Amino acid sequence: MESQDLPECPVCLQPYDGECTIPRVLACGHTVCESCLLNLPKKLPGAIRCPACTVLVKYPPEGPTTLPKNIDLLRLIPGGSENPRKPVYKSKNVSNLPFLPRSWSDEFYSNWKSYLLRDDTVERDQVSLLPVGSFSSGGEDGSLFKAGYLVRVMDCLREMKEEERGELGLVLRAFTKQNCRICRVLGLWGDLGDGVLYLASEKQKRGNFLDKNLGCFEKEGVFNFALMGMEMCEAVISLHKEGLIAGCLSFSCFQLDDFGHIYLDLIEVLLTGRGIQDVVANVGFSGKKIGDGEIRMLFKDLLKRDVFVCPEVLLKLLEKEGTGVECCSLKYPIRYSSDAWLLSCILLRIVNGDVFSDEWVEYMCHIIVKGSENSEIDCSSVYTSSMEKVSSLLGTKFGAECVSLQQILCKCLDVDPESRSLVVDVWKCIRELVIRPQFDKMVKLDGASYDENGGRCMVVGKLCLLSRERTETQEKDELQGKEANGATDMVNGLTEGRIKWKDLQGHLDCVTGLAVGGGYLFSSSFDKSVKVWSLQDYSHVHTFRGHEHKVMAVVCVDEEQPLCISGDSGGGIFLWSINIPFGQEPLKKWYEEKDWRYSGIHALAVSENGYLYTGSGDKLIKEWSLRDGTLSGTMTGHKSVVSAIAVNNGVLYSGSWDGTVRLWSLSDHSLLTVLGEDMPRAVSTVLSLAADQHTLIATYENGSVKIWRHDVLRKSMQIHNGAIFTVSLDGKWLFTGSWDRTIKAQELAGDDVEVDVRHIGSIPCDSVITALSYSEGKLFVGFGDRTVKVCSIPFCSFS
């Protein structure tokens, strides 16, 4: 035999030789070399996962040397190898039919999740808030389903236009980290009270200060003015470094912190932009041309609010509204120097007060109404005249030493953006008032690229238009009585509360279990019966009777000979054929050994290899052959009632009132490990279990849920206000039903290291939820008030 044909270890791929690479046999039947077994990760005490089949198997505390050698394999090395056979465990088929209305992909969620703030983390008076969207009430007005906070926020983001999300993402990516002189953006926050999604940022405690200092600077105050002006310039430069142009500024945009430093509040910039758009919209209407009177009224209105906007931005806004200006043909592009105009206006108004305001209105009116590319001489003369007045005012305040500042501020007010100074130049000029150039060798301001093709103006962007567009859309919808249809209707069905309920009535006592198989729904009850319902029209088909005690659990075997299996509190186990016509007597029935001290069967589970497992009041798990009903094995170790069991991937999971979950090997019934031994019993009774692939869910009497993935506890959370009696897990969808009369829906995401549990929503009910089963896009619910309900929504598919 060639070397490459020799049997080899599935981990290190080294051929077995009996000396260096010793083959050791695991309980599942696979062989792994001794050295690899020593190095395999041991996440659970006393158990490892076979690297060949991933089945959880028992691992001796003494190490791999106590495991049997694969002697047969070693004998066959010269003439060939034969892999030992192992039982094949079928993985659970995950339903492809959806139940929950998640209309956004995992990639979409991962792009936004780091920017989402929890609903309880924001205090309105401590932050600045900008409304960017709205979401549905999610059942607050009496509808059945109450969508979770995450779902409402993500749906709101999904419904935004691509350009809106693009601008929002740009702001979040740039300013959620700390930037020089800019209030840090905290993220997105949804107010469940008013149904509005906000962009939130830090608010400086000292707030706005500029309006309190108008005209207060004299010659001796030039140093203070210079420090303030420098920091305002630094804030705007930080904005430019991220490729953004403000386009408008107001006094309220600048905030003062505890140390007297100035910060630019982006939320106030955007709110100012929205205010300007409202003023522009009120001046004229689409198709109309406005003249000197309307322009003058517009600027006076803006000045009342201490809001400044440059000519090219104003004309762009008017153009967006479809409003023209008489005799005006100016068409200058918006550039980074547009913000230099704004800073110059603010600084001059701070120094000169209302005197500058009057001069500014006259200047703006002239260049907007009368300015054109063919009347450069007229505009130039008006500019020269106005700037002489501005320089005179500034000179009166600060004297001759500020001539360079007068010149650069006036240059920033040139009608042509290309002729203006940049904000960096303004900063350098102001700095010279504080530190003479010959002594200023340490600082070099760079980083702002000023690529005029890449700048995005905030005031003419989608974030400023968002508020008005939403309002107009809502008003239009109300007038037209908009009705959603098709896929949109299906996507929004659950979050808008449009759940379809189908009541199945007939039981005379509390429903205890639900199972789906063979085209039928089976429900068990304290009334000692199991009812059969058609999955086509949910009509009652048959009732299995014969139990003398309360039926505690029901399971279904959907094989060639489909079976319904029920167990009762007296220890009775009944196997029912579900072939038409239904029989009145069970195919088989047998009983556990009767003991008056214990409460009979509490839980049932079946394996793929034809065995039934029961969890009972006598603290035991028993394995029964479905072929003849004989007891083939018993698993002991729990200290109280075995209340829940589940089978998955060759492992039996058992939960007990003693607060622990035990893992057993199906091949030899050996105990693999114990979970939850360190939890206080008084608050940790296990009530239900669910297992799917490598995920295990356990629910508890105190309303908590614990999630293990790949044998490691990844998440523990309190989600209900009472005992969680039932759980259903289907792939990534997790449903829980509780004493608090609420069904909670969660989505499980993440990886092997981190489990991300996303709360989708909740369904308030009229009674305690005692049983859940999810199948083919339907959620079946059993209640303590004797009813069974089928829950569905009008929805087709999502990723």
C-alpha cells in the first residue's frame, strides 16, 4: 500500500502507525489519533466533539490513553482500511417559509447595527435630536403584534431612499468618532412614544453664547475675539475634512463646553437647513418668479433667527422649489468657500451687531436680484462700496492692527466663490492676532483636501429635505387613502399588527402540548385527550381517547408509518396511527413502573433511530423501543422532575426542576456534561428546551432564557415577566410563551463566538401560553384557557 493510501487521522492527516500516531476510538465510532485528542478544545467538562462527525461524545478525565485502540484498523493497514460505521443522525429540516416580517438582510443590519442606540439610553434634554424618519406604532393602538424596537428602527431605515441613507451613513461614519471642534454624533435613536427615528448627538452644557455677545467686542477684546474665531474656523475645517459643506450656519450651531471651547453642533446645522428650506418654500411657489420685495423679506426673516446663507446656496434652494428670481442669472457652484462666506458673516455680525445686519441685507438683495454674469461692473461697485463700510466698522472696533483680518473677511464675501478665501486662510489670519508668525513654528494645519468635486452640501442634501418630504408624503397618503398591497403589504403585516388568528376550540382543559406531522396538528390537554386538526383548513378531524390521566406531552413521528405519541401523568405511553381512517384504539400502549410518589411523564422526544425518550417525575430519562415498547435504557442523575427533553445530533438534552441541563450520548446513554450546576435552584427551574444544529435554548421559571452555541454559554437574558413554559426554535427564529400572557419573537444571528439576539416583537394574548410549535410559516399556540390558535401573517418571503 502506498503511503498516501494509509488510513490517517482526520485532524492532523498523519497515517496511523500504532506508535507515534496511535488511533483511539471515540464513542461515536470514529477514530482520532491520541495526540490530536489531547489538543482538541474541551469546552464542556467530560465531553468533546468528534472532529469527524461533530457529535458530542464522552471524554474520560484520565485522557485519551484510556480510550480503546482501533486494533482492527492497525491490522488492516498493510491491506487497506475500513472506516467504522456510525449511526447517521439527520439534521432537522428548517422551514423555508417565513413567519417574521424582516424585510432587511443580514448585511443591511450589520452595516447599521453599530449606530443603533438602545431605546432607554437617551435623555432628550441631554442631547441634540434631528428627526430622520418615522415608524409604525407597532401594536400600541390595540393591534395584536407589538413590533420590537429593533424591527421598527430597521424597517424605518429600509424604507428610506438610497440617497437619504447614504447621507445619513456618511454623517454617522464621520462623526461618531470624536472630531476636532464638532459635537460627537451618538447614533440613531427611536422614540417609541412619538414613533420618530432621530439622529442624536452630544449637546454641550453651556449651549449657545453668540447672541449674548453681539457688538460687545472692542479693541481690548481682540484677543478673545481671535480665540473664538479660530475655534469656529477649526470646527468648519473638521467638517470639510470629511467632505461636507455646511451651506448655512446660525448662532445656535455653535456651542460652548465647560472649558469655554467652541463646538459645532451638526444637528443644529441640519435643523437650520430645514428652517431655511421652510422660509424659502413660504416665499414663493413653483413656477413663480420673485423680486426685490420677496428677497428682502426672506433675508430679514433669516436675520431674525441669526441664520446666514450664501448666494449660491440660496439660489440652489430656490431652484429646487421651482422658484425663479427676476433679472438674476447668477449660477455659481457651491464650494468649500461657501462656508467661508458664512463664517465671515457671523464674525462680522458678532463684532458690529445690527449695523452689519442692515448692510448685509442690502448687499444680498442687490447681488441676488440685480446681479447677473453680464453686470459684473455693477456688482463689483456694490461689493466695493459695501466692503468699505464693513471694513470701517471693523476698524472702528479693533483699530489698524486688524487690517489683514478686515481684508480677508471682506474677501470671503465676494459674490464669486472662486475669488473667496478658504476657511483655512481665515484661521491663519486670525491666529496671527494671537501668535506672531515669527513665533508660530510648531503648528501646521493640513488634512483638508478641498477637492471641489467631492464636497457635499448639507443644506441642499436629502437629510434637510427629509422632514418636508415625509410630511408631504403622509399628507398625500391621508388624502388619497393609500392602501398598501402586494409584497409591501406582506412585509409590513406583522409590524402593523395585521396578524391572522384561527381559533381551534374543543378541548375542555388546559392545552399541554402541540406537534405537527403527517399533514395534521396534534394537541394534548389536561382533559385526557389528543385532538387531531387538518393543516389544510384547520378543521377538527379526530380525537384520540383512552388516557386515564392528564396528557402531559405529545410528539409526532413523520416516517413511513406516521405515529402520534402521547404520555400522561400516570405514566401511560400511547402510540396512535395517523393513517386514515383513524382508529379508536392505540396501536400500542404501555406504562412506566407505577410509583405513587411521582407524577408520571412530563416530556417526550423521539430520535431518528426509532427510540422514544421520556422525562418523568421519578427524575429519570428512559429510552423505549418504538417497535415493541420495551425499556432499553435509563439515564439517572437529575435531582428532581425531568421537565423537558430534546434530541439533536446524537445528543439527548434533559432539563429539570433541579435547575440543570444534562447532555447524554444516545449511543451508550453516558452522561456527557452538566450545564447550570452553579445556578441557584430557587430561581432557575428549567421548564422547556429546544435544540437545533449546534444551538441549545433553555427557558426558566424566572422568565430568563439561556443560549448555548457549540457547547458554550453565549447569552443569558431576562425576556419575560413570568415563567416561560414553552419554546420553539426553527433555524434562527426563536419563539417563547410565558405566564405573562405574551409570545416573544427573537432572531438569532452572529457566529460561533458571539450570539446576537434581535428582539423582533411580541404578541400579547388573553391567556397563559402553555405550548408552541412552529411549522411551514405558521405558529401554533396552545393556551391555558383550553384553546389552540394558529397565528400567521400575510407575508411571502425575506432574506
